[in-house]
Amino acid sequence: MSDNLAVLDKNKALQRVSGNEKLADDLLIMLLKELPGYIQGIKKELESGNKEELRKIIHKMHGGLSYVGAPALKDIVSRTDLELFDLSDEQLEKNITLIYKEINRVLEAGKYNSTTT
């Protein structure tokens, strides 16, 4: 579950970008800029009830998280991406609430710590 995972993990990010610290930091900065737009898109599609468009947003976010060390956010986004059409409305709402929570935690952290766990 995402509660046991780190908000940001520089070591994971470095693994994904072959140790390129500048690239890891740049990708995190890009993600931080995109997260508010993801929130708006998710809210819009939830209100309209369009699960196909909602899945596109979740899937795009999932892809963007593949190169960033944000394990807790990646976990809940990945699960939601894979299971979206199988989730009850109640479970989807819980997942989206967790996604918002993890987005806010990433935004609050804002950068990788030099020693992350």
C-alpha cells in the first residue's frame, strides 16, 4: 500500500535514469509543474462521468511517473490505471482520494532530499 512507500526517493529516480542526477531533478521539476493539471483533469472527468477520458489522464500520469522516484504516488496511480474499469464507484472514489493525497505530498516535498529512503 502507498502508506508504506516514500513520497520521493532519489535512489529510485537515479536507477531509472542511469544515475544522471540532473535528469532526475529535471524530470521531477517537470512532474511538479504537471501535477496541478492532472488534478484539474481528474476532477473534470469525474464530474462528467467519463471513465475513458479519466483513464487517459491516469494512464498519462502513470507513464510520467515511470522515470521519477515518487513510489507512493506511482503505486496508487498504477493500481488505478490497471483496475479503473473494474472498480466500483466507491473504490474509484477512494483511489482518487489517495491520488490527491499523494499528489499533495509530492508537491509539499518539492524536491528530493540528499538522503532519501
